[in-house]
Amino acid sequence: MTGLRIEGLSYEHRLRDAHLTARPGETVGLIGPNGSGKTTLLRCVYGTLAPTAGRALLDGADLRALGPKARARRVATVPQDSAVDFELTVRELVALGRSPHKRFWEGDTAADRDRADAALARVGLADLADRPYPTLSGGERQRALVARALVQEPELLVLDEPTNHLDIRHQIDVLGLVRTLGTTTLLAIHDLNLAAAHCDRLYVLESGRVVTGGTPAEVLTPELLAAVYGVEADVVPHPRTGTPTVLYLPSPPGDQKTSSI
Amino acid sequence: MTAVAAAPAPARPAAATPGRGRFALVAAGLLAALAAAVLGSLALGSVRIPPGQVLDALTGRAAPSPYRTIVLDVRLPRVILGIVVGAGLAVVGTVLQALVRNRLADPFLLGISSGASAGAVLVLVLGIGGGLTTTLALPAGAFAGSLAALVLVYALARRGSTMTGPRLVLAGVAVSYVLTALTTLVLVSAGRPEHFQEALYWSFGGLGSARWDTLLMPTAVLVLGTGVLLALARPLDLLLTGDEGATVLGLDTARFRAAVFLLASLVTAVMVAASGAVGFVGLMVPHAARLAVGAPHRRLLPVAALGGALALVVADLGARTVAAPQDIPVGVLTALTGGPFFLWLMRRRPEGAAL
């Protein structure tokens, strides 16, 4: 299995000298306020941005140097923008995940369609395979995109806010699904409790810098939450699972504390 | 994950999802309709020719006769040009809609037709080519004008190494307006009313100039261009998932878009040089084809080609017969019938997908 190592990755002023690692099979979460550089970091990894400095190495291979197609054979991405024009069916969209493994003029074979169906079954969308993708709900779309990433058979899975716009049930489903894949995974995520429950380790970004990293219990402390997010919170073990759980306090009237940048 | 409850099924019927099985059916139906339209076009016109004699002429069993001449030397090249131009415009329209991710894109949104008109009008007004004007110099001028527009749009739409859909549309529309204005300016200041008629015919398009010796170029370009685009079906499908989606699936979107834009523009330029700017086929047929067989280009492009050929052959039959012996520019008919048809298509499109 494959590990990711990010060395001094920078993009203009939005991401500065980021260092992090994801060990083989690990699920690593990026947390941080809006505009802290999570998406920028992910884009530099999956290749829609060219880093201005530093490297992202997958098993020692510089992802930037691989080029789009070779990179797509190793890194599967569930991007934030999942709009699809025109009515591709769900199965057709998922089967496009085979593209990096095919010559551009090759069509889908029966094996490709079987693979797509298997992936759809795995994400619980088997019944919707023939539906036009634009008619799916947000949660269904997100799971279809995870299915597309599955047929890519990647060594690294990158997800940008995979739980955005989903109701809580689907948030838990999508993250639980990602966990069961066993693939090395890097994801940006807003919800700290979901991050704590589903990630092996977390990195915290603030103003384009990685300020700290470690297990959820090491990272999620009242001091960090106050410093990075500007909120007052208690962190307690979940009564049944023991994972760190953040309990926010309403800010007192008149106290408009913001980030400590 | 196994316990995920199915989301409430939408009220929309599953019929909005055409499957692969329909492709053969649709293609066969279109082929049959095209064959019928071709026979009809060969038989009907200012002179009606019995279908039996049309078939005799086609199969070479007819003795030399005026009928045979009309069928083989007048109507047949015109019908073939209709097939070629209709198929070409529909294929290019389909591809451009994917390329700029805009359902309103058509071969002429991107400035090609106004470039062709400008080129043709310049040839007319300057009298380039002398006696050859209508047969050779005009198409050559139109082609040169299209190429000039293409280069201009291409240069304007590129920023660094990227070329996005919206920039392409904006550049195309801007170039279109400027060239149209220049065309009118040249026409008006030349002060030769007889040029207006010719320019009008050019800007609406017509198949009246079809001759055997001018068919080779558009036919070859259609076959080559469609072949290449069909081979690019997979990357074209990837573009439907957006630039970021296509990139993470391994497509170099900037280079691909630029290359396909050039190819599509060249095909359009050749078609327009042969027939003038026949509107609406390239806008309307792709939508109808998508409704019939879905969005994947491997199925869509052949169906669009057949549909475009059928639409233009039928429209040209109308153009020749509705006000016979007057030849209406076929573009007038495609716009007159295409507009309402297009609105009807848009109304029955499934909601949810953006324009």
C-alpha cells in the first residue's frame, strides 16, 4: 500500500510550506476555518493547481511530474464541484472512472460496466444505476462520485468536503464507506466531530499554514479551538466510543473574539 | 452502508434515461427516414419524377434523358451536399456544446459564420476572381473569412495555457458582432444593391450551388472530422463532468479543448464555404439526439450526424418546393421550423439540469 508525503508544498499566498504525511492505509483529515488553505492543498495534490514550491510525493513519486493521466491512475478525487452537464446516467458517470486506465478511443467494455455496477452496489446506489445523474439528491451524488473513485482503483483517495450539503445520516454513511475501503485517504472536512470519529490523524490549517497535526485526541484541544477557530469549547470523550467530542459554548454577548491570526 | 434507505423516488419517469439498447433502434429509424427523404428529394421539385424512374437513374439503368440529368446532375449533388452539411453541422454543434458546457452553443456562436459572410462579401465587393466569383472565389473567401474569425476567437479565448468555456463563448460572440457589423459596413459603402441579394443568400445558407466537383472537399472533411471526434468520445464525455472533474480523471483539459475547438472550427468553415451559414441544425439536432440516446458521445455523435443529415435534406426539399420555382434560402426554413421545435424540446427537458 501507498503512502503520501507532502514536503514544503506552497501555492502563492494561499498555502505556505505545508508538510504532512499519510501513512499507507491511513485516513488523514484536514481541518481549519474557511479560507485556511484546505482546498488549495488538496488541489495541489490532485493536480488542478501547480504548486509554486514544494512537492507531493506518492511512494516517492512527485505527483506533479506524473502528468494528468498517470496521476489519475494513482489518485482518485471526489471534488467539491460535482456539477454534470447533460444527462449522463449514474452508471455512465461511474464508468468514466475507468478512463485513466484506458486509451482515449477505447469504449466501455462489459467488464467496465460490471465494475461500475459493483461499485454502485458498494455505495448502496445499485437501484439508481440507470437514473440521470443530475436527478440525484446531494447525498446520492456524493456516493456516486465515491463509486467513480472506486472504479479508478486508486492508491490514494482525495476528498474535498465530502459531507458538504449532506444530511447527518449521509455524512456518516459516506465517511464510514471511505473508512471501509482501506485506501490511503486525504480529506478536507469541516465537522470536527466527524473528523475525530473517522480519521486516524488530523492536520490543522490556519491562514495557509499547517499549524499542528496528530491524532484527534492530540489535536482537538480547547486551546487549539480557541486559537484557530476563535471558539470556546470543551472536548470530552464520547460516552460510548471514547473518541474526542467537541462541545461548543455559545460566545458570551459582546465577546466577538475572532481568530488569533 | 448496506442499510442506506433509498431516497424517495422522483416523480419524473424513468423514460428520461435512454439506454444503449435504443441506439440501434434510433439509428435504424433515422437511416430509413433519411433514405425516404433522399428519394423524395430526388423525385420532387419543379419537375416531378416518378419514383421508379428515380431508382432507374440511380441504379444506372435509365437511358440518357432529361429526367436522368435532373436526378443525377442537379438533384443528387444537392441532396448529398445537404447530407454532408447537415451531418457536419450537427456533429460540430454536439461537440461544441460539450466543449463550452453550454446548451446554446452551436457552430455559429463562435464567430465562424460571421467570418464566412465577411469573407464572401469582401470577395463580392472587391470583385476578386472575376467570372469565377460564385463558383470558386466565394467559397474560398468564405473559408478564408472563417479561418480569420477562428484565429481571432482562439487568440482572444486563450489566457496563458488555459481556455475556458465561458471565455470561448464571450470571444466568439464579440468577434461575431464585430464581423457582422464590418460586413454590413462594406456592403453599404460599396453601394451595389445586387450584392445584397448574394450576401443575404450567403448569410442564411442554401444548397443551390451544389455540384459534383465541389462535393469532394466537404465530404472528405465530414468523414475525417467525424471519425476523429468519434475516437475522442471518451474525453468528450469527461468534459461533461466539468474541467476539474475531467482533469482528475486524467484529461489535459486546456490542450484538449483548444485542439477540439480548432478541429470543430475547421469542419464548420468547410461546411459554411459550401453552403453558407445554415442556422439551427447545429443547435437543435444535438438536443434531439441527446433526448433519443443520451449524452455519451459514442452513441450521440452518429445519431446527431444522421439527424442533421435528415433535417437538412428535408428542409432543403421544403426550400425548393414551398415557393417553387423560387428557391428560398434553406436557413430561413430551418430557423422557421427549428425555433418552435427547439422551444418544444426545451419545455420537455427534465428539470434539474442547468441551461
